[in-house]
Amino acid sequence: MLEQEYSKIRQARLRSIMADRNLDAIITGLRHHAYYFSSHLPFWQHEGVFLIFRDGSTILVAANCEPNAAATDEVIPFEAHYAYTLRQEQPQVVAEIIVNVLKQQKATRVGIDSSAVTMQVALQSDAVCSSIDEDLWQLRRAKDPDELALMKTAIACSEAMHAKAREIIRPGISEIEVYGVLHAVAVECAGEPMSAWLGNDYRCAAMGGTPRANCTAKAGEIYILDLGPTYRGYFADNARSYAVGGNPSDAQEEARQVILEVMQKVESMAKPGVSCQEIHEAAADILRTRTDHEMAHHLGHGVGLQPHEYPHLNPSWDDTLLEGEVFTVEPGIYSKELAEGLRIENQYLVTSNGVDNLVNIPTDLA
């Protein structure tokens, strides 16, 4: 799990937001935010809320009993189930606890994230509540060492999954079988269940999507596997493309080379302070001039506690890279000639003078 030492450092950053916004308290009701600041990861069917006050004191509202270890001054438990039947009214129950705490603390100006619990607090409390979502998203961009350690384990799961995919993909294999085998590999590599649904893309001869019943791979098609295993709350996101039957066409191999050229261009440009829009445009220009294809989707995105975070390598945002954040690059080229297309994706850590590729997976199609 996340480490208490670093959660307390993150709490200090949160107090700076509180001071800048002139708030008496901050409430984070999304599970991943509570985890980020307390080092306690609530069970996915339980609510978990972290509160911090102007004086630096903290409270964690946690399900059923006090967690064994959490970076907080106080834990207030609540009953998340009766005789193991989950309570559907958990957000309301937790909100009532928080409203009472705010009254006791005489907190009248409160920052909240967007969650079921905090929306209930805003309705029930006399405090003036304001959104701090954007502040939290920005605060989470640079990853601490404990976050990177968990992300690297998630990436190791994706590496193991791709190694197995290379062994099993063959004409006649079904998309459901591929998904099931790769899920088992991820769980075995992690040594525990995934902390979120095993998402992303598992379709053959398609741009992406979940596995389909009764769909089997055919020789000559390209199987895009864009894998998103999670480990203790943190996501990996790595894609590779495989030629079914092991004999890629000249057009498919040429497309792979263009994609690698795009990735090399991004690697040469990316460093703190560089515009993500400029990176996107440079990548799109390579696709345009080398293939006559436009960028079919975003070039990449940040990843961490959520599968998509800042920064956005997407012209709809105007982000610049920050040292310490992790982002993906996933150029793709799609057409009927390519048996629908192919995509390659790596995760990169932004360093003081460039980026480090966190992924070690072969990129060849066969």
C-alpha cells in the first residue's frame, strides 16, 4: 500500500491548498483520494473519507473498524454492513458523521472533491462548500516514490501479460480466452486480485474494446492488446499489437515503423515545461506526412490512481509537462488494409531533463 511517510507529505501539500483557498477544512470523499492522503485503501464496496483541518489535524472515516495502519490522527469507524449485508445508504451515514465533525470543529469554509459523500455533506451542512477537484488533480500529478513503486508493479503485471499473449495468440483463439488467460497472469504476477476491473482493449481486428463472445482471431489480422492491470490502486497502461499467425504484411510492418518514429519524436521532445499540444502536433505531423492518416485519438495521457489523469497529450487541453509525472504515449494507425490497424503504448516518467521509459516489452508484431 501507500506509505504513511509519504501520505503525511501529501497532507502538507493539501494544507497549502487550504491556506491558499482560505478554508477551514478539506474533505476528500473519493476512495482514491482518501487512500492518497491516508495510506488506507478502502474496500471497493465501502466508503472512505479523509478530512484535514487548518491546524493540520486529520480524521479518517473508515468502514467497520480501525485500519491497522493509516496516516491520520483519528479514525472514526462506521458500519458498512449488517451481518455482512452491505448498506446502500453508506454515503448518507458517512456524511452525517462528517457534518457533526464540522460542527464540532466550527468549520464554516470547506473544500470538497466530487463524491457521493461530499455531495451529501454539501446538502446537509451549514458550511459553505467549494470544489477543489482541479487543485487535487494538479497536486497528484508528480508521483512520490511509494506511488512509483506500486505503478512499477502494475507495469510488471502488464509485461507478464504481454509475454503470455505472445505465446498464446494464434488463429482460432477466442477473445474471451485471451482475456481470461491474461487476467490470470496479472493476478499471479501481483500475488493478489487486481484492485480495479481489468480494463482497456482486448479485440482482434478492431481499434479497441472489451472481448466479444464467439469472436476468434484469424491469420493476417492484427490483435491490439491495450492492457490496464492495477496494483493496490495504481494503474498500468501499455499496448502492443500482434500479427495473428506470425506473418505481418509489408503494410503492417511499415505502419509499425511509423508508430515507432512517432514515439521516438515524443521521447526527444518531452521534458518539464514542454507543451503537450506541441508534442501532439509534432506526432500528428509525422502520421500525416508519412501515412496520410490523421491522429485517430489522443496521443497519450497521464496515469496513476486513475487510468486517465493529467497531463493530456490532446489538443483539447493546454497542459505542460511537469517533472515527476507519468504519462502514456499510444500512437495508432488504423485502416482496412492493416486489418483494422495497430497501436503501441509505453508509460514514461518525466525527469528533470527528459523522460524514462518504464516499460520493457518488445514492439515487433510477430
